[in-house]
Amino acid sequence: HIAPSVAPMSSPLKVQLTQAAPPPSISFVERYKVAVEARINLKHVHRRLQVVAKLLIVATFVEDALRMLFKFDQQQQSMEIAGWTSPALHTLLPLLSLAVQSCGALLVLASSGVGGEVGCYLLLGWCVWHPFMYGQAGNREFVLETATISGGLLILLSHLLLLRTKAPLLGESGPGAVGTPARVQAVGRVLLVSFFLSFALSLAHAWAVSLPLGAGDGPGVWGRGTQAVELVLSLLVLSLCGLVVLGMKSRHVALLLAAAVFAAAVSVTAANVVTLLLHSSDTFPVEDTAGMEGVEADAATIADHQRYFFFQSMSTVGALLLLVVHGPGPLSADEQDGPLEFASEKTVA
């Protein structure tokens, strides 16, 4: 019997395990973004949000142009109420409104090049002229909401200008070309918060005038609670506006403000529609329109006004979403070194 030869084991078996290098430390926000993008294609969401923002910001211009087209006789009366004495202007001004707003909105929606820029310029010019045409230059809320929409158009214009500096058209390029979009965007951010600054100052004013300044029992428990809410809201809105202007977390703040404006517009409009349907045979006071204080109109006219204010609010939402999409730009605290990138847009080594 021959025993099998077994090679002696001179040393214990060594198993070499390769340990992966620890992942680089990333912030909670980055980990959250990676986890979200694993489930949702943020690049596609970004593109769709950009389309939605452009549709919303031109919504008020499209609605106003259609109103000019289908209710031309009422617009002629509006020109007379606004103080235009010439009968020729009663016809020419609504026609001008129809042409400028429809052409501007179509160019913005149809083109991301020079045509889109021209559309932005047309609509910006209309925003400047609009309050004077309707005699609303003294209506602070009307003017500031128009300024907010103008801010959104400037943010969109800055994006289009930046695209053209990356791929020059018409031979326009140069060392100062990239700085122009950043400056336009910064001005857009300032105008974007105009309406919200007015809202915050109105709350602060209401809080100040409700304070008991003389002898007496004061406003009572409920009155003090209202004062506290007004003060907190005004400080909160002022803080959010400051963040947008400085470009600090401005994407997040703009998204929050857009959601608030959308919810408020839908709820208020729904309540007004129900009221008008239940009382369609009654007359209602015309509100938020300079020169028509104390005037009462039928339900159909009030519904027309409410529809206009609703679409103007939707354009404000679109203006805020454009800031969410395109960011605050290099003249900001967040994106001094360039715009933020989505993980789906980054190059994988």
C-alpha cells in the first residue's frame, strides 16, 4: 500500500481581499439628489418644467390677445374709460395690443434663438406700456405684478442671450457678451420679487396701523394674534425676497413662492366662480381696478376680470419657475462658479 503524496503546507493559506476605497464624503443634499435621480430622470423633468414655465409666463398675454379678438367692442369701451378721447385710438390701441401680444407670445414659444429674444423684447415693451394704456399706472398692485412678469421675461431673455454667446448668431460675440446675460438675469431677479415685496409691506403696514397707540384696552386677544401673524408673514416674505435677490437658495425659494401663488390663485378663483354662479343675476363692485372705484358690474364682466387676474397669477408662477429652471446666474451667492448641473448631465468617467 502506497500512501498518496501530499505536498506539505509550508505556510497557512493567505486570502487577499481587496477593500473598496471609502466613497468621498458628500453632503446630505447631494445624496438626496442622487437617490432621487436613481428613480426620476431629472434631465427630462428639467426640460418639461422649462416648457411649462414658458407656457405659463405667456399665458396672460395669450388670454389678453384672445380677449381683444373676441370682445373687441368691450375693449373699445375700456379705452374710452381709460381716458383716451380719440375714437381712432379706441380702435387702434386694441389692435396694437392684439398684434404685439400674440406675436410676442408665439415667438417666445416657437423659438429658442433670436426669434425668442425678439418675442421677449416685444412682451417687455408691452409690460411697460400696458399700465398706461389702461390708465392703471397709479394701481400699485397692477404695476408690481406686471413688474414681476417682466422679471421672469428678463430671466428667460438672459438664458437665450447665454445660448447665443455659446453658439454666436449674426456675428455677435465678444469678451463682454457673457457678462450681459448675467446682468440681465440679476435685474430680472430684482423685478421678480416686486409683487411679493409689496405684499410684505402691505402686511407690515396693516400690522403697524392696528397697534394700540393710545389709551384703552387695545386690540384684544384676537387682534394681537392677527398682528403677530401679519408681522411673521411680512418678515418671512421679506426674507424670501432677499434670498432671491442675493441668489441664495433662490431656486428653492422660487419654487416655494410659485407653489404659494398657484394655490392662492386656484383657491380664490374657485371661490369667486362659485359665488358668481350662485348669484349670476346680481351686480358686484369692481375691485383692484383704478378709476372704477364704486362701480358695479354684472357677473359676466366680473368673471372676465377674475379670469384676467387668474392668468396674470399663472404668468407670475411661470416667471418664478423660470428662475427654478435657469438658476440665479453667476451674479449670485449660489452660482458664482457656474450653474448647477444635474447628475444626469454630468460626464461619467
